[in-house]
Amino acid sequence: MNLAVYADVTYDSRRWAALPLRADDIVISAPVKSGTSWLQTICTLLLFQDRELPARLGALSPWLESNDSPVEDVVSALEAQEHRRVIKSHTPIDGIPVVPGMTVVAGVRHPLDAAVSWYHHLRNIDFPALMTRLGLPPSYDPSPTGSAHDYLTSWIAENDPSAPEQSTLTSQLRMIRTVWERRDDPGVVLVHYADLSDDLEREMRRIAERLGVEVPQSRWPALVEAASFKRMAERADELVPSQPLKSSQAFFRGGRSGDGTGLLSDDELARYHDRARAELPTELYTWLHRP
């Protein structure tokens, strides 16, 4: 099977070729700032069935595609894991290799909310440190200097040629559309960020069932509490990605829905929806943007 290739300065989907896959692997695949860390936390909590994880989330569930660590080191760490593996990804599902029995838990979020979160995330990344880690000139810094509103309108118009490929509106809609087309595959679990926010326990139980994980009833309250956004924010130092950040606490900024819509005028919002309707099937467009 020929896989699509996705790459920018920070990550490369071709790194998947270095990892021997296992039939029970779980891959968390989501656009940036669309619940990736939340789904990683949920799945690792379900597997270990303890509110306290045995290691940092980045060690338990590494980002294989990230260029900030040699791929050999990441593969070696994953190969050494004797428990069921949870692997982080920001690659669309058509760029991820699969083996029978493997599960892709795919997260999606209202793109405008994801874009606002990405704006704040970019401003929180220590880019000189990240570029040094990547072996690149430390002067590269794509963090926005203007307001969130200015960033969002530019993001909708896609007039920033320096934007990382994985964060553009086109790439977000393509990733969502690609997984939607495979939502009925038995190895794909599609999760909407809004559903996690609305009823976390219901979604965790659904994910556990799809993963074939049995959780004693007595453990559910502690696991749901540990996966709550409030509790994750309190444990930010344990759960943030391996990227160098200015503030771990700022990574879990708020997790709100509706931030993007609230920043835009009616005309600006209409321009976004025109783009989304053109890129997405009607059923997906309605599902993705529901209240």
C-alpha cells in the first residue's frame, strides 16, 4: 500500500517506516490542538487502569514522527515497551501504516477552535531551543506576533507561506475528511472534541469498548477524574509534549469550544464556512460544526 507523505520542519510521516508494528498497537491521530494529548491520556489511563501513570505521557506515548529526536531512539523506546503501545501522531490516516488488529483513535475538533489553540501554542513554544534540537538555525520562529483575531483571519485566507504544513486550514480539513471516509472501519475510532467535553465518561467507555479494554466498575470514577481537563491541567508537567515550551501550564490553556467563532465578524465567519463547505461532505460539515 502506498502511503501519503506528510512533512514539515518539525515532523516527517516517513519515520513510520522504521517501526515494526504490533497487532494491538493504538495510534492517536489528530490535527494539531484537536485533543491529541487528551486522547493519549485517556488511552493510557484505560490501559494501566490507575489514575497515576507510571511515567511521563511523552515517554509512554511518544510522537514517532517528530524530528526533535533521532528516529532510532524513538523506535528503540517503543520496541522496549512490553505493555500495549499508544503512539502519538499528527499524520492523516492515509499516511499511517496499519496491520490487522491495530486501532487508530482519531480526534477531530472544530477547526476554528483548534486554530485559536494553535495560535497560543505557537506563542508558547521556545523556538530557539526547538530549532537547536532540530539542528536548524535558531533564528527560525513562526510564532505569531499579532492578535489572535489577526492570526485567525490570516489562517482562513491561508496567506502565510511560512505556516507549518500540518497547521494550515487546508491540511486540517483534509485530515478530518480523510478519517471521516474511514470512520466505519473496525480499526478506526472517531472522537469529536465536543463529545469529550460534553460527556467524558460516556466517550471513555466507548473508547474502552472499541479497544477491547475491560475496566472494573469501581475504577471508572477515578479514571474519569484523572482524564478531566481540569486534572490534566493540574498535572501539566507530566503530560505536556516533549517540545521545549515557555510554560507547561499554558499548554492546557482552557480547552473551550467557541473561542474561534467569538473572535470573528459575521463576514469573516462566513468566509471560513464557505471554505469548510467546499472542502467537506455535507454530513461531515454538519457533524463537525454542530453546537
